Amino acid sequence: MEAFEYTALPARVVFGVGTLPRVADKMNAMGCKRALVLSDPHHASVGATRLMQALGEKAVHLSADAVMHTPADVTERVMKKLVACNADCLVSLGGGSTIGLGKALALRTDLPQIVLPTTYAGSEATPILGETDGGRKSTIRSMKVLPEVIVYDVELTYGLPQSLSLVSGINAIAHGVEALYAREANPVISNLAEQGIAARSDARCPGLFRTLPIAMPDPTPCSEPGPADRASALSGCRFITSYATFLAGPLVFRTRRTHTVILPHAAAYNASAAPAALDRVARALGASKAAGALFDLAATNGAPTSLRQIGMSESDLDKAADAALQSAYWNPRPIELDPIRALLEEAFHGRRPS
């Protein structure tokens, strides 16, 4: 019998089609009357506008300042708006950048959060915040940043560009992979992670892409997923950040596309140290080996497979390898300069891991 500890994260999840108007009810249930609505320039004119209309007088200000990597100076600028409008809660509509900004504000104010994710990575379900200050990215874990309510409105994902759907979906798979070989892994998290990777897949439509028909070059082999399929995928997004995501961090272009490229190579790097975890990944993808299957998943669906594709220079590889060695992140296989440098070389040229 395996001994383990598992702490369930407290959050209320609302899932469905057309659930955006229910945010007002959730504010009432929390005793909140004045919401600072957070978004980004992309969502400000569509989803955030709908949200403001649905909230009416409960929405006291809209900030579309969210940008990637949650820069500290942006957070401080929005903090001034938060104080000026005297909001008593934060409502975030957008992807990881918007959710990160809401978390950063919650860390500083302890205000309750309602989030409406528009992508698939799953940051909304974690007590983890990554911030950038002076070009350096740091990660903290605090229950203060965990949103109290998550409202999944499937309609918010319908307009995602194909390229963003692809890399966001693979980013979600990355979190599931990392959860399986994380030091804090336990049977509950592992089962959720494997379920999230598989997401009711079949041989023609592996992994989370069963839930992302708009991301497929030819969606006809897969039937349109129902709410249960989407819920299955989303349930797998409760993750523990580990090495693949961090390894992308020191790279010059730190984006979801970087995670997409690095993931298969990180899986190959860790295969000898975490064979049981990577076997579960392979099983979820209907393959014999996880690393190759993850690479094929990206390549088959048109996602980037090389660091060169996403604009990185070969001259940056040594700097990225050195930065990886300075990480405080735990990894199942010890982090050594030569193997990490070789990993980055393979990822730069887009070679399929063997």
C-alpha cells in the first residue's frame, strides 16, 4: 500500500456553456459589490465588454493592462487603479497573463478572485504565481493567490486562434506530465493528470486535442466533444509545476510555444529517472514512448517543434543552460550542464527525441 498526503485546494467551479452571467451571482454569494475587472487588449473589446455589461453596476472599472509574465511594474500600475476604484473583489477574464495579474493583486491585497479562463493551461486552479521583475522571473506558492471561484464558459474558447489553441492545449498537457513526475506526486493528482492528458482520447485524436477540435488541421476524425470531454480535460489542469516549465523560463522567448517545444525533450531527459510516470504519459497518449509521442502530437497538429522556429538564436543556448543550473526547482533527474546543453541543442534543431 502506498502512503501519501493529499491536500485538496478549496475552489468553487462553475462549468458550462453561457455561464458568464453567473459571475454576478457568485459575487453576491461572496458578499462582494464592487469588482475590478481584469483583462488584456485582445479580450477587452469582446469577452470583457460582455462581462462588464453582465455585471452592470457591480463592475466599477475595467483594466486591460495584463501582459505576459506578470511584470511587477504593470501590477503596481493596476494597484493604483484598484485603490482608486475601491474594489472589493477581482474578476479576471483571459488567459494566463490576465489570471497572473489577478493573482499578483490578490497577493498584495488578499481580495477574493473570480476567474473566467479563455485558454486551457490551468493556472486558475493553482496557488502558484510567477512574476517578472527587472527581467528575472520568480515563482511563489501561496493560498492567497488561489482564486475562490472559477467560471468556465465554453463559449469563451470558441474564438481562439488555431495556433493559440494548439500551444495552450499542449501547455495543459505539459502540466499533466510534470504532475506525474513531481516530487509531491500522489495517487489522486496522478490519476487526474493522466485523465487530463488522455481526455477521453482515441488512436486518431490523442490527448487533450480531443477537446480542441478547432485546433486540428482536419477535425473530422474526432467527434465534437461534449461537456464531459471538456470537463475531463479541465480537471487534468490541476498541476504541480516541475522542470519542463521551468526550463522554458530562462530562454529568451518565454512563451507557451517554448513550453510546447521543450516538453518532449524534458520527458526524454527524465525518462530514466521517472520511468513509471513517463509510462503513464505514453499510455494516456496511446503510444509506447512518451517523449516521441509528445513530439509527434505537436508536429502532427502544426505546433512549433524547434526553438529556432519560434525565434530563438543558437547563441542563446549556453546562457539558457547556465540559467537552468541556477534553478531551485526539483527535478527527478539531476540537472547537469552537458546533458541540459545537449537537450537544448536537440530542441533548437527540432529533432524528434528517441
